[in-house]
Amino acid sequence: MDQTHNEIEKIFSPKDIETKWYTRWEEGKYFKARKGKQHRPFSIVMPLPNVTGRLHVGHALDATTQDAIIRFKRMKGYETLWLPGTDHAGIATQAVVEKLVWEKEKKTRHQFTKEEFVEKIWQWKREYGNIILDQQKSLGASADWDYAMFTLDPDANKAVREFFVNMYNEKLIYQANYIINWDTTLQSAISDAEVEHKEVKGNFYHILYQVEGSDEKLEIATTRPETLLGDTAVAINPNDDRYKHLIGKKAIIPICNRVVPILADEYVDIDKGTGCLKVTPGHDFNDFELGKRHNLEIVNILNKDGTLNENGLQYKGLTCSKARLEIIKELEHLEILKEIKEHIHQVGHGERSGTVIEPMVSRQWFLNVQKMAKQGIERVTADTTRFFPKGWENTYFAWLKEPRDWCISRQLWWGHQIPVYYCKKCHYTWASKDEPSGCTKCDSSNFYQDPDVLDTWFSSGLWPLTLLGWPNPERMRERKFDTFYPTSTLITGYDIIFFWVARMMMMCDKAIGNVPFNHVYIHAIVRDKFGRKMSKSLGNGIDPLEIVGQYGADALRFTLTAGSGYNRNLNLDPERISGYRNFMNKVWNAFRFVHPFLNTAEQKLPTSNKLAPHERWIISELNSVIKIVNDSMEEYRYDDASAAIYSFVYDKFCSWFIELSKNILYSEDQKARAQRATVLKFTFKKIVAILHPFAPFITEELWSYLKSPQEDLLIVADFPEFTEELVFADDQNNMNRFIEIVSLIRNLRASVDIKPKDLVNVEIFTEIVEVKNYLQNNLANLQDLAKIKSMAIKNRSDIRPKKSIMAATSFCEIFIPLEGFVDIAAQVQRLQKDLQKAQKEFDKYNGKLSNENFIKNAPEDVVAEVKHNASEFAQKIAVIRENIQRFN
RNA sequence: GGGCGUUUAGCUCAGCUGGGAGAGCGCUACCCUUACAAGGUAGAUGUCGGGGGUUCGAUCCCCUCAACGCCCACCA
């Protein structure tokens, strides 16, 4: 036997088997969708990692939760497809390559032509662009990598053009001079969603504006005095008695001496600031709207890099912040700066660049999302697409309720170029799904394409369609669009509900009239053990690849699934990973024990009447775990599923069933041995099967020992299902009593410091025949598990042993006679404690029963249960009392 | 400014439509018992954030206060 044990390493070492099995799966095409017994598809679109990305623990959670459900469904017999891809991530990627080129060649992108520089990015992409996908493989991700696409692939461009041109022709995409968020570092427009508001300490500057043809001065409060150079009006509330009389008059802007109207608008808040507002339509969102209402002139004072232009007069060329200082000086000099008050306010910053966003008016492309947003809300309200947990609907709705048109153009080089063309000859403008050869109108070849590119989210918003071949009919057939669209589940973090989930819902639905996914599971965001975001500056990041090297992919995966339910944060403590690494080792060693006996095991389980009680018990317990795992997975409760498996393996299988099997396996009874081996094998096969979605590597390895030669790899084995016929309530009941007795004996031993090697005699008093028989049949097991020498089973009418320790259950009394000195006082004290506990419980139930309103109002079954509990504790109390007396 | 969420054992978190609180890790004591010391056995710990209400009964429902967190919002 020992030799056989030694064939398998004592300590599970994940490294060797991880590569082995991943290669087998990949080469065996196991990640490909194949028809199964369900005759139903299951598909997931992988949230796009940026090509520049490196695997962090957030990706690991993403990949693990997706892979677990994919493996689960695959085993359940769904035609299962996981669609990977990478995102060109316009700004991020361009920035990475710009930095690299600067480091290498000391050149900026402006020293290249656009074509040259874009080619450099492509070179970079070809070399490094697949790193992140490869990294996911080390976690066991079972995606169909042949399906992988890049958002800038020519086929992705087809989808982008298709959607763009259709929207353009429907007039939902339009070009307009509008105030947008201008990022002066990127020198591009960015969308509202990409602006991050940060609290900034600033000042309120109270400036006096002269009213034309009067001595009166208007006191205006502003946080941005430099923008006064762009002021084209002063506004007050029409109901503000302080200023009413000035409506229609004019004010003179200091420094530039522009004469502007004083107008009335309800928007102005009487109580805010001085109640008097300078209006800068060129550089403020509200002022822009106000300006539109009143037909105000727009004065732009900024260059693309954020410095002042010629409208900045003598401050031309200065940055905003420098100009602000200079202008403050000048206002002081003019003695019209009345006061400066400290003021904390929210200022928009570029999400990528971190620089202060300048609202600026410029000509940009917009997508009108009003109707799409409405539809997006309806789809979720109608449960066509369901969120798990449901609460995240709110976040989704919040975004779609009051949508502003989406600024989709970016002044970058890296991205899908806007497919709009301008004829230089006849000045015709048109949008085209293909590369045109000439002007649609006059056929001139003298035309050019709009130089702007589209927001990255424009292409990722169409991603489910793109991956499945839309809009090319042939490609759609190849990629089985009709089978896999709509995809089953989208799994992602809540941070991109706006950016991505909402946009896919709007765009895909608009494009083909059907939602992109039926379920959305929103998982937690991974934080460090203190709940802090993981970041480079804090140095609290956990590198998943390092963890995989240290503890194995299975341990990491199990930690992540055990922590993934409906929670919004997952605080990851490396100690927990090591805890689950221990669990993997436990499974491994349980197998090491079982392994040598497997050769005598049958493939099929005997009929239930032939099974031993313990065998029926473990099968019944196994059956309930299988149910929990199946049910939990349907609701994305990875935590419940993981916990159920964990406790079954530890608390049922290893602690009891393996221990109880030793006597049989080491006995001479060939038949019993073979049968026990069969049950162990049966159970173990189910264990590795239900564990496989969470810990694919170790389970596939163990499966290779357990499977019959005809059976395929575990990755495509049948997932265990709950079976009504395998519920054995009586056996569970008896076993629970047995466990209680063993635990109490151990407990008694510990209370008087009896060492494990010192065997004791036990006397058990009960009237219940079932209990008597069960104990009789388990004498050997009791000897092993409770370390006893002999056991006497007696009636309650029999005499209790004198010097002894005892404990009571509701169905029996357990006595351990002690030789030599017994500390009576200590025994009585212990029993008193037991008594108190039981009394407390009894009082609780009895209190209820003596409340007639409870009897009257509570449901029958609850009352019955309380009655039952009360009588059980009453019995226990009586027995303990009796024994305390006996000791005295 | 608006909205959402959280508050349960030392730590991280479960707790389904109300029947009286659980897990993992950690901690303490004792054990190298022939699968596993990455192990075994036993054990301790909670006024379920505070206050009020509904109910026979509240961790769960309602109100209120407090602390913390997140998201959204146009820089008067």
C-alpha cells in the first residue's frame, strides 16, 4: 500500500500539471463549441482588455468568473463559446507608443507623418498585443482563441462603418459646433464619461463690471477670472430685485473692454455667488446653453494646447493658470477686484491624461442617443436583459435616463477613421461603408476622408455583433451568428456599466433589433485586504501571475470564486489564497488515500438497498451539494457553490467518510472492500466534476486516474445532477446522531485531558432501538474515531457507573467511567454549564409557547417545530439534572 | 448638489419572501493517530452601528440619527 501512495507526490505541485493540461485542452480543441445534450447555446463575450494591458488581479477575477461559468455550462452540455478579443484603446495605446518612441528615438509623434506613426503602433501591436491573452491562459481560461479579434481588424472596421453610415443616413450621427470636453494634453475631444470630477481648492474672485453709461458696478463672482476675456454677456435672474433695473443695459468687460448685454435668465441662481453671472459661452457648458437661448456671440480664447490665443490679447501664449495670475494682478491694479474667497469645487480632469479639462466649442461628430437610451431602459425593465445582482439596474438606468448626445470624434491618429468623405471639387459630403474610389456625386477622385477617428467605445459598443461576423452574411454564417446571438451572459465590473454595458445595449439593439446579451452579471471590484483600491502608487497590487507561480492557478481561482457573489467589493488577502491552496492539497491527499483501492472498484454503484448506511449517507450528502452547486451557478452565486464544495470535501468526505472507510478497506472482507472502493470512486468522480469549473487543473489531473478508458477528459464530462432517488433521509439522520455521539465523547475526553493514546470505556444509555443498533454496528468505527476500548449499550433504567463523566443528548446519555481520582466538583461545574445552556434554549422556546398570541398567529409548522425543540431540551435538562444529583 | 450602497465574531464576508446568527482566515490548548503538520481533535468570541416604530416575534420591513464608501452633476 505504502508504495502505491508514494507514486503520487505527497504535496500537490500545480506547476507541472497546469501546462500539461492546458496544452492538452487546447490541442484537443476542447475550447471549441460543440453540440451537447442540451441542444442550447451558451456564449460569453470577454470584456476587452486593452492591448497595452498586463494581467492584473481584476482581469483574473474577470477571467475566472467567466471561465467557471463557461466550464460549468460546457459540462452541462450546452454548445458553449467564449469569445475573446482585445481593444485598440485609442488614447492609451497611442500614448504608450509615443512614450516608447520618445525613449528610443527622442522624437515626438509630430515628427512623423500620420501614416508612419500609425505603422509604428501596428508594429508594437503585432509584437506585444497578445501578451494579455496569453496571460489569461495561465489561469486556465478556456476561450476559443481562434475567434479572437482586435477592435481595429478590417472586419471590425466593416461593422463600425456599417453602423456609422446607417446612423449617418438616419441623421442620428451629425456634426455640430458644440461645447465639448477638450483635453489639452491629448489635444482631443473626449466624451463626458471620460471626464473625472475631482475636488479642487480654488477661489471665488469677486470682480466689478462697470455698467455702461452709469456709475453703477456689478459685482460678479467667478472661479475662472481669465475667461472674462471670452465673456459675451452678463446675466441676472429676472426676479432679482437688486438687479432688475439693469436688464437691457450693457456692461463693460474689464481689460478687453468689450461691451456686452445684461440679460435676464431663470437659470441664474439668486443665492449663489453674488447672483450675477458672467456668461462665457465659449468655455462653459451652462453658458453655452444660455448663449444659445440668447443668441450670444461665442468667443474662443484658447488654442488646442490650452494656451491663450489672440483673443487673449496681451496674455496670448500664456497657459490658463498663468494668465489667471496675470489677470488677477491687473484687476487689482484697476482696483476692481473686490475680494477673494476660498472655495472648494469640482473640476473636470481627463481620465487618461489627468489634466484639467477645458470646455471648448469645436466642430465634432455626435451620436444622438435619445431613442436608443429609452429603448435600453425598456429592454431591462421588460427583463429581456436581466442584471445580477438586480440592484445594478439602477446604475444602468441612471446613465440612460438623461443622456446627452455622445461626442464620438477624437483628434487622434490611432483608431477607426470617420468614414465621411468630402469632395474638393463639388463640395459634396457623404458617408461610405467602403473605401470610395470617387465622389458619389461628381465622380471626382479629388476627395478626402475626415481626419478624426472614432471614440474607442464606438467599436467596443458593437463588439458582440462584430465577433459574430456582422454585417457580413458569409462571415455571420461561419461564426454561427444565429446560434450565439444574443449572447447568454456578460460578465464584467460595475465600473464599466456606463462605458460599455449601456453602449452595447444601445448600439447592438439599434443595429439589429435585438439585445446583445440576456444576462449581465456584475462582479465585485478587487481591493486589497484593507479595502483599498490596488494601485501602483500604494504598492498594494497583487500580481496574479506571481500568485499562480506561488500557490497555483486553482488556488487563486478558488479564492476568487469563493469571494464572488452579489458583493461589490472583494478584499483579497493573500492569506486566504494560501488557505485555499491548502484546500487543493487536501483534495490531493484525499485522492492519495483513495487511489490504491481503486483497482477493485466497479464502474457502477450497487443498488441502494445493497449499500451500507454510511455509503447511502455520503451519497445523499453528495447529492445535496450537487444541488446547491447547480442552483447557485444558475444565479451566479459562485460563493455559495464554492463554500458548499469546500465544506462537503472537508467536513463530510474527508473527516467522516474516509475515516469510516479505513476499517473496511483494511479488512479481509473482499466484497465490502470492493463495494467501498466503488462508492469512494463514485463520490470522488463527482467531487472532481463539481469542482472542475473552479479548479480545472487539479481536477483534470485527478480525473485522469479516475476515469474509465472510454471516458473523455473531465472538461467535457457530464456535470453531476441532483437525483431524487439518491436522497436517503434516514441515513442522514442516523449519521448525524452518530456524529453527535462521537463529538461528545471527544469533547468529554478533552474536558479531563485524556490523551489520544489512552483508550476509554464508554457506556451509552438509550431506549431507542435504532440508535442501539446503529451503535452496535459501528463499534469498530467508534473505537477508531472516539478512541474507546469498550462500549456498553444499556437501557435508561440501568444503573449509571459511579466515578464517571457524562454528557446528554436528546436521544441518549453518554458515560465514561474513570479509574482513579475524579474531580467531582469540576464535573458538576461542567454539567451545570451544560444545564445552563440547555435551560437558555428551553426558555427561549418555552417562552414562545406560553405566549398565546404566538400559538394563535404563527404558522402551524413553526409552532410544531418550536414544540419539538422545547421537548427535546426539556428532556436534556431532566437528564443533566438527574446526573448532577447523582454526583452530589 | 443629486443618487446608490455599506455598517453582523479580531479580519474578510454570507444570511433567500420576518421564526431568533453562520463560513473562511486568524486565535487558544492538546496531538507527528498508517491520505494530508499545506494536517487532526477540542475550544473561546457577537447588546447583528445608535434610537424609535410595525408585529405574537425584527439582523431582515418602516422612520430617524451617525459613520464610511461609491457613482452622477456645467469650474458663478
